[in-house]
Amino acid sequence: MKKVITYGTFDLLHVGHINILRRAKAYGDYLIVAISSDEFNALKHKQAYYTFEQRKVILEAIRYVDEVIPEHNWEQKAEDINKHDVDVFVMGDDWRGEFDFLKDSCEVVYLPRTVGISTTKIKSDLNMTNDV
């Protein structure tokens, strides 16, 4: 079985998230999604609308996702690849080159983002709507 892993916060689920999950799953048979814990988001100065547990439930309901695990720190990626016997590591291309050091352990793939959509844009748009 070929295993794939990807990482993210996956807050305010949108079509861009679905696209990356669908395309990541196409690289193998089993997709693991590591989502940032609430504590890790705080360390990154990111505020998610949904809690870790809520985001986990949402992702587990998506047909492309086989397993959801927590991401507690930047350094755990190499450990996760070994622990879960991962064959392919997938991230959005805005991270291009950042995880090339993992190429000794598995294939590293950077997928293009969906144009015109992001959680940051959604939050900004909602803020603009509230101000009107």
C-alpha cells in the first residue's frame, strides 16, 4: 500500500482544501492528513476558527482522507514519515523547496494551489462584509 501525507491547519474548509486532498490522495492508496493542533497554531501566531477536534471531525468525513493525526511542531514531519511508513509527502507549492530535506525518506511533491481561494481571503471577505 502506498501512503501519502500532507499537513495544514484546514480551517474554514473550502474548495482549495478539497482539491489538494483529492490530488494528494491520487498519489497513493492511503492519505494521512496532519492538522496543526491548537497549541501549535498558537506558537505560529495563527488563530483557527474551529478547534483541532472540530477540524479533525470535518476532515475525517472527507472521502479522500483515511487518517487524521495532530501536528504539534515543525520538526515532527520526518518522524511521522518514518512512524507511518509514508511514501509521498505532499504540500502546496507555496512551500516549494522548504521540505526538500525529506527527499531522503520519501518522494516530495508540491502541488499548485487553487487560484482565487484561501482561508485568509475568506476571513478577509467575511470581515469586509461585517463592516458594511
